[in-house]
Amino acid sequence: MIDRCAQARATSKLGGLALAALLLAGCQSTPPVETVAAPTTSEAPEPVTPEPVIEEQKNRVAVLVPLTGDNAAIGLSIAQAASMALTDTKEESIELKIYDTAGAGGAAAAARTALADGNRLFLGPLRGENVGLVAPIADAADVPVLAFSNDEGVAGEGVYIMGFTPTQSIDRIVDYAAGQGADIFAGMSSTGVYGQRATQAFLNAVDRVGGRVARLETYERSRSSVEAAARAIGGTEGVDMILIADSGRIAQIAAPSLQLSGTLMGTELWAADSDLGTVAPMRGSIYAAVPDAQFNRLVTRYRSTYGNAPFRLASLGYDATLLVVRLARDWDAGEAFPEALLVDDGGFGGVDGIFRFGRDGIAERALEVRRVTATGSEIVSPASTRFED
């Protein structure tokens, strides 16, 4: 039998207040009826003044995600995972409310509404351009932003990004490759912002390990352009490792032209695709990503709660909420969020493993290295479980 009271509470946390009210109406217990003898005198009983009900003040936290538009499913997944984290921890001092960054007025309007509602911390937005709209509004109100973006360019000045950045995954995979004897590298990336940042991170990482980049190619994100860039790299001799700084789908397009030119390696974006090995030339490729073990357990519980699997980025909502809960004991109700506590050398733990924020506002993460197999992937270098410095 469905627990209607639990359903009501979950609905309320996701903003469906009207539906929650209807469900809760059936959750009120009815007191037993007692038979009382009639008074023997005509004296009226003295009126009883009820004690005033004092509502416990809570710290309000806004979750800013798209609930409509192209990214609505991802936004809802993040929001529901955040709500699940609050339920799992049984933290009662925090109140989450969800705001649609794709609604009328966009992310800026959502941020202003959230401030008017008394929220003192923002979780989100998702996209870097929306972070840029929200940040000055939040900063003026002294409200920190824990964004779900992977855009390193929007971090700082009260903005902390939770997203998985290309710089860290490229550093990890180049370090691993160099440790396996790789010396000569090549790479290909798109002409967009992600590709530009990945290319610079790649050049820096290879230089740091004493290697050499023999060739770099860029492409527009079309099949013909990707294949042309791959063929150009495929003609380069002596290459040990080839970085494809893009999604697994793009890597699958490029791989047939590169399979004889060196071992392929990828970024954290590859972790979103479980079928990489269905394209034979992808087998044996390596990439770096956050650990999946805890996330897989979250998937099972999320599916049983909501009836479908979460998007991979849902873990960001869960872990951001866990972080808030951890700091809740040092956050007095109604006061400003203790932003200084976000920078902790020891870091924090979550579904995606350990992470910590630097002074630049970027989440540093411990990543594992995986090798693509015919049926999925295998871990060849596990993620660290603690920060060494």
C-alpha cells in the first residue's frame, strides 16, 4: 500500500504544495471520543486559553534548476536527488524549495524570487551562462552559490562549482598515461568553450609530465568534421596516446580512424555512456571520472522512489545537499550561511567520492581511471579516498 503521508511530504519538498495539502488532509489522526457525564451544577467551566504554537524557524535553501525546456529532465533529476538526501539524513533544520530557471524571466527571475522567499543559499544553477546571471544577484544579497556547472570560468566571488571539470579529468588521465610510459601525445577537441578549455588543460598537463604534444586538431560537432580531424591525427607517426576531449558519442565516431595510431583516452564526459565498447575500436581506451560505486547504489534507491533512473548529474544535487546538512550544525536559523566553512582542506565525502573547494571556488575531486571493455568498463586505477595535502 502506498504511504500517502510520505508521498505528501516528498511532494511538498519538490514544490507541489497544493497536492501535498490534499494528501496530508487524509493523514490527520482522529482522537478517540470520550463520554463525559453532564455537570451537576449550572456553573460554567472556566475558559482554557490554548498555548501559542511556535513554528520552528528553518534555514531555507533554494535549488535552482530547469524544470521546463530542453534540460527539464536533468533538472528534475537533480532536484529529486537533493530532496532524497534531505530525507535520508532526516535533517529538520533545512527547508529546500525548487525554482525553475527555464521559466518566465529565466534564471535571474528565479534567483530574485528565491531571495524574496528568504533563501540564504543557492544550489544551482546548472548551466554556466545561468550562473553568470544568478551570481551578481546572489552576491548583492550575500548569498553563496553552489552551482552544478562544470564551467571553471564562472567560479569565484561567492560562486562554487560542483560540476566535473575537464581540467581535473585530463590531469588525471595524462598522469596515468605518463606513468604507463606514454611520452608522445595527440589530441582533438571541439571549437566550443569546453573544447578550448580542454585543449589548454591538455597542453599544460603534458608539459607538466615532460611529454610532447605532436598534433592537435579541432572540429565542429558534426560527423564529417569529427572524422576529418580524426583522419588528420591518424596520419601522425609515433603517437602513444590520443585525447578525444568530447562525449562518448563523438569518440565513437572518431575511433575507427584512430585505432591504429595510439591508445585513445577521454574526459569525464565518457562516463555518461555505458555502451562505449559496442564500437570495437573503443575497447582498451581509458578515461578518468568520479567513482561510480556509491552512485550505483543511489540509482537503486532513486528508482524505487521515483520509478525511473536518475541522470548521472543527479549526484550533484544529492552531494550538495549532504554538504549543507553537514554544515547545518554551524548555521544558526535565519542567519547568513557560514560560507567560510566551505573551504576545508580535509574535504567532504559524497556519492561522487571526496571533494573539496579551493580558494578559486572549484571543486577538486578524486578521480578513478577506467578502461573501456566490450561490456562496459573496468577500473585500472582507483580514486583516492583522502586528500594528501
